[in-house]
Amino acid sequence: MQLVSTLALAAGLGMSAQAIAQEAGTAGSGEIVVTARKTGEDILKTPVTVTAITSEALDAKGLVSMTDIATSTPGININNSSSGHADRSFQQVVLRGMTPSTTLATTVSTFIDGVPVSSPSQINAVSNPERVEIIKGPQSAFFGRNTFAGAINVVNKVPGNYWQGEMLGMIGSRDNWRIRASVEGPIIEDLISFRIGGEKYSKNGSWRNQDGVTLGDQSTAIASAMLAITPSSDVTIKLFGVMSEDKDGPAAQTRVGTVDVFAPDGTRLLTDQSNYVTDAGVKWFKGAIPSLADPVTANITNTDRIRAFLSNGTNRAVDPEDGVQGYGLRRRTKHIHGTFDWEVVDGLTATALGGWNHETWSTLIDLDGYDTSSFEGDFYGAGYFDFPYLIERNVKDWSLEGRLAYESDRFHGVAGVSYLNADLYQGLAGGSGTLNANNSVGGLSRNKTLGFFFGATYDLTDTLSASVEGRYQIDDLEAYTGPNGLTVGDNPYIDAGSYAPNSILATSKYKNFTPRVIVNWQIDPDTMVYASWAKGVNPAQFNTSILNNSYEVQVAAAESGGLLAIDPEKITNYELGLKGRALNGDLRYTVAAYYAQWRNQINSVQIVVPDDTQDTGYSFVNTSTNAGAADLYGIEAELNWRPTDFLTVDAAGAYNESDIKSFVSPTVTRLTGMTDFDGNDLKNTSKFSANVGVTVGTEIADWDDGRWFVRGDWNFKSGVYSNEANLARTPDLHLFNLRAGVEHGQISLEAFVTNVFNNKTPISVSDNYVFTPNFAYTGNFSALMLGLPDLRTAGIQAKVKF
């Protein structure tokens, strides 16, 4: 990054003029400054494992979404498969193999300019950021709750005191297009500057159902604005806001099943593709899952019945006007935050920041997942067997933080306090009964988190430093009844009686201290080694949905380990790292090895109980419990090598091993017969991952400021298991992308091909069911649901800077 960018970034971080100059001098031209410890530091001198992807790198690789970033970054997986859908509504970031086992759980929190946001999808709403920081290992000391495995921070570009802007346009196959524009400059010179940006992209899906409708269509619109105000040389104020909307079609997903399903006329609808019988006597899969034997089908016609269902606002988590209007996904995101930095005296800086988020999403899916229109009968008013299912989420949160940072010759310190208030509503509807009257919104779940944090670094010598950091955190959890209240009879969990609408059902408070100790040694100006020990905590959860079931079902849930309130997860992490430059600075590298002990692991327990009150004949109770422990260890490395002006190589690799020590899941046991999971891997995570990017290019003779380039990327992820029994896994994934182009001054034109070899390997997998009219196969898992990839796409892109 150029010196001007470094100065602007540092100013945005609330650093003093003197600190800005020092930071710019330390980092030097072309270096990357990161904020992994709440202050600007040269990435090669930060004793934390950080991957920083700059805006230039995002454009060079063609990365648009968090899924793109995860695909091209070793040690990260995105799990977008849960509850019968594989789409952008549900995206769990998996760092270092730490897979959350429940739909709402997360082990990685996301931030914009250090301000927490509701979900990973919100960081996609930052158009053309300065960089994306992926901070690995427990970050509880500075970043607080849900940073159990790490944190992802998107850093905005800060507007400068001169006019500039850019426009980008892309068009590709399958109606793939993208437009991005931004402009910035001074409103009042040396006092107020602004930056506004917008982005719109859209693509048709790569797959089609039986009616020729594409699956996997995606469309996103983004608008953002930032003001940077400098009323004096020692005060900086930043205000940022963004709005975005995703409108997607039906998800690109399908199933492979363990049973043959025939229509009444004998037509085969689903093929039994099982290759193994488990110890429980259940047909299943072992090894890499097979290629698809059946066409990709789904009932996704937006009939009058569906439209009437979606227009019904009774007991909805999301207002119908903001919700999905047919099969597919609609998400709306609003985020604002502000920061205030004041250099009180030389060496002492005060910072305050606050943010507000509101995210709603709703997705309507065909839960049975295949073409069932040939089944006779009148199920749920469709005229045939069908299972339309609506899933919704409405999240609002706000946060505040204040801190003081002090810097002297040998001592650097920070201390502060933070508060987060997050409200969540969830809703489910459809699938059985009279479709238009089956909306069901859950009660409010509220988390209030108060934290007191500090960090102190002392330079023992000119080359040896020691840091002690920590956070004392109080998590206050509240669970409320829904809008209709709740009447509870005899049950194993709470007092029987009637609970008024929107009243508190349960509360719980947890207090934890999460320390981190780091020692780092600057062996020489180009080489640094560090060692750290850290604790982390993941917040507790409630299982209030259990109370909506009959007494018999609640008893069964309790006997299977389902509790109303469960304890926080805890982790202890040990890490060694090496960072530096070699070959006269042409080679930059980082290497880190870690060992982590994950205890009190929260496992998802889905309990299937015979229930005559349900049309299916069963009740499905999703609960969570502290029933697991795992050890995780691995090694990660990155390098960037520019041996000549003609050639650049960037490469990274990761070995992320997980070793289950204890695990309980009645559903997995019922499927496999397995009760001892000791030594197995966690699900939905790649043990091996790597990427290599090679760029060649040079100046074009007799063309001022002209260059040409060709870039190739290879991205690799080893297969992931569908559950902790480690029987079925996806095949290894190899993706190859190519880009080539020319640049002339401020103008560039390039062509690209993604997924060059049209690899059809699924990008996600989860255990699921085969649904038939008599629900004969829903007592055990009977299918794997697969998220399908984007196939080969070609296009051209042009960018103009001014």
C-alpha cells in the first residue's frame, strides 16, 4: 500500500500524527498494516496469525463474496448447508477445523472497522474495502464474544483530501454481470471528506430443475457512504453506513439418497446410491460420496397458494414486505457505525466507537428436495405431495466501546470497556397442515455482553517483548415467549403455568476471564518469532424450543441430554509463529503452528420422537448440549515471492487436524451404531487446503504506463465429512481460475475463466432425509444434502480510475 494509503488508514484507526509517521516509517512502502490488536501494526511484526487480503488482491483474484475468500484461503471452510437448504442465508465460517455444530452457533465473529456485525453475510456488503483481515486463534481478549476460533475484520478505505474515484464493469456467461463505482474527495478541505460507493451484481445459476428453471441465481445491491471529519490535528471522527439487499432464486442443491423412490406409475424418482450398511443396520455411504445418479429436481413453482402463504403476516419473524416473495432467499442488511479518536496528550489516545445492525432474511425451500408432483393426493393444498418450508431470521444489535491507548519508549498499553446487545427472532412455517395458517415465530432471544479488556506490552530489550492481555466478560442471556405466550404443563424444565406473550421464560448469567500471553523476539530486522498462550469462551445457549412440544417429547428430549440452558464452550490455545522477509525483501513469509483444547463443546442433538399429533408421525426436536471435547492442531504457512518484475508467486497451505475426545449425538448413533467417536475428525472441515497463484507480466514496449499480465490460481480443499462418524465425505475439491489483461495508466481490461475444468464437486454436505408421502424414511438420516458449485464461467472486466 502506498504511503498516502497508510497515512489515511492510520488516521482512521485513531492514531496520532506522530504515531502515523512512525507507523508509516515502520511498515515501509508496499507493506500491510493490520489491526489485530486494536492498533496499527506491520503484519510481519504482529505476533498473531493474520491473513490480510488487500483490495488489490481481491480484484486480482476476482473475489466477491465470503465464500470466494474462503475458497482461496487455506484453513477456512464455509458451511452453507443446514435445515434442508444450502444457500446464502446460512453461512458458518469454519477456521482451523472448529466447526460449530448448531445452526445458530458460531466460532468466528465478524467486524467492520472493528465494530461487530450480525453475521458473516454482512461483511459482503462492504464494497471494495481496503482489506479483509482474517485473524486466527482465540481473539477473546480484544474482540470479545464468538471469537472462539478467530475473527474476520473488514477495513474500509478512508476518504482522503483529494478527489478520486473508480468504475468497474464485468459481464460473463449465464448473465453474470457486475457494476461497481465509488468517488471520494473533500467537502471542506482539511476538515470533512467523504466516500460513497455502490455495487450491483447478478448471475444465473449453473443448474436447472425439471422445468428448466435455473437453481443458484444470485443478485446483490450495495450502497455505502463514509464521512471522515478532522476538526483538529488531534481529533478524527469517522461515520460509516451501508445498506444491502440479496435477492436469490431457489438454491443450487440436491440429495443423494439411500432408498429407491417410485411414483405411482412406476417411474423412478430417486435412486438408492448407498454403498454401505452401518453397524446399526442402516444403509448409508462410506468414503467419497458418489456422483449424482438422478437429475437435479425440485418443486419451485410460485403458485397462488405459495404467494398467499408468503403474504400472510401472522406470527412472522420477518414482515412479508421485507420477506422472500417466492422460492429463494431475500436478505436485507443495514449497518451504521461511528468512531471518535482523540490524542489527549502525546502518547495517550482515547477512542470511542459504536455501531448498529439490522439484518432480516427469509428463505422458502422445497424441503423434500426433489420432484414429487407425480404423487397423487392433496397434500397441504398442493394437489400432490409437497413440502414447502419457510425459514426466517430477524436480528438487531447495537454495541459501544471505549478505550485508552498509551505508548512510551518501552511500554505500550490499551484498556477499555465494551457492551453488546443482540436480539434475535426466528420463524418456521409450512410443511404440514393448512399452509396459510402455519406460521410460527419463536420468542425473542437476547444476549447482553459486558466486557472489560486490557493489553500491556513491555519491550524487555530492543528485540524481546512480552505482552499480557485479557478480558473479563459477563454474558447475560434472556429467553422470551412468543407473541402468543405459552402455557406449559408438567415438564422436566420449568414451572408449569401460563406465560404471557413476550415474557421472560429463562435467564442465565455467565462470567469468564479470557487471558492471552505473548512473547515475541525480533531476531533481526527481517525476522520475528513469537509464542502465545490464550483462553477463549463461546457464549452459552438456550433450548427453549423444547417447551413447544408435548410432555412425552420433552421427557424424551431430557433423556437424550437436551437441557434448557447449556454452559459456554471453552478453549485453550498454544501457538508458535515465524514471520519475515528474505532474498532482499523479495520473499515474505509467515508460518504458524498451533495446538488447541476445545472443551464443553456444544453439540447439536436432533431427537426424533414418535408423535401421533403430527402429520408426519414424528416430532423433530433440535436441541444443543455440552456433550463434546476435541483437540485441534495444525500448521499454516503463507508466502509471497517476487523474484523479478516479470513473475510473482503467492502461495499458502494449511494442515488442520481435529481429534474428537468425546461426542454424543443420538441421531448419529442411531444411524451408525457408533457411540465411541474418539479419534475421529470434526465434520465440515478440510484437513488439507492450499492455494497457489502465479502472475506473469511486464511493461508493453512503446506504450507509456502499459502492462500486460496473465494470472492462474489453483485452490484446493480436501473432502469434508458429513458427521462425526467419519463415514461419508465429499471428494477433494480442485478449482482452477485464469485471468489475463492489459493496463494502460488508470484503465485496465481483462478476461477471465473461473472453474476452468468445470468441476462439479459439491461445496457442502449435510445429513438429511428422503421425504415420501408416508414419511417412512424420516426416523433415521436417509440422504445427504449437497450444495452444488458454480460451473465454468467466462467473462470480461474493465476498470477505470480517475
